[in-house]
Amino acid sequence: MGNFGYGGFGGYGGFGGGGLIIGSYVCMALAIAGGIVLYCTFLSKKNEGKFKGFLGWLYDTLSFKSLLLEMILKVTYLILAGFLILYSFVFLFHGAVGPFFGTLIGGNIILRIIYEFSLVIIIICRNTTDISKKLKKQNDEDLSQ
């Protein structure tokens, strides 16, 4: 069996090994430059509260004022809870009453507990951040007096 040169990653043509390495360096340099420019311009402190709508959401997301993980956890919880409810009826249609109630009730309780623990960690993070901001603001006020 020979190499047919189809142009894949290991074949001839397209991006060779050197092209991929150079391309990754160029992409990394552009990403670093773009990140620094975004941080110094769009995400600067003087722009806080300046944007509304989509740009406001983008500013809050990129500056980590709002956490995407919380929204993702809530949506995946709803999807998985719906799946467990629907899947429990598969057991019922096959005459398995015990697994039906086990999945319908027990599965949803276990899922809820897992997601609540995950959300508690996020809420603790958010509250700690809020407390830190309030203490910093209070300290700045005390120093200015």
C-alpha cells in the first residue's frame, strides 16, 4: 500500500508540517495582539456601564461580570430533566413500574441535587466577588475622607 497523496494532514500538498507550525505561530501572535487591543480598548474601566443591548451583554461576558456557566447549567438541567421524564415513560410502556418511578422521581431528585451543588459553587463565587467589590468601595471611601 502506498501513499496516495490525497492532501490530508499526512499527505502531500495542502498544509505540510511546516505550514501548520508557522500558521499556529501566526494565529497565536494575532490572538495575543487582538486580546491586548480588546482589553485596552473595549474592556477598559472607562467603558463600564457605557454599552447597552448586545454590546452590554458582550462587555459583561468578556469582563466576567456575568457567568455563562450559570446559564449553561440551567439549560442543561432543563434538558436532562425533560429527558429523564420522557425516558421514564419508556419503562412504563414496557411494563416496568419500578424503574418508571425510580427514574421519574429518583433520577430527577439526584439530577436536581447535582445541579444545585454546582450552582451553589457559582453563587458563592458571585457573592464573594460582590463582597470584595463592596469592601473595596468602602475602603476607597474611607481613604478619601
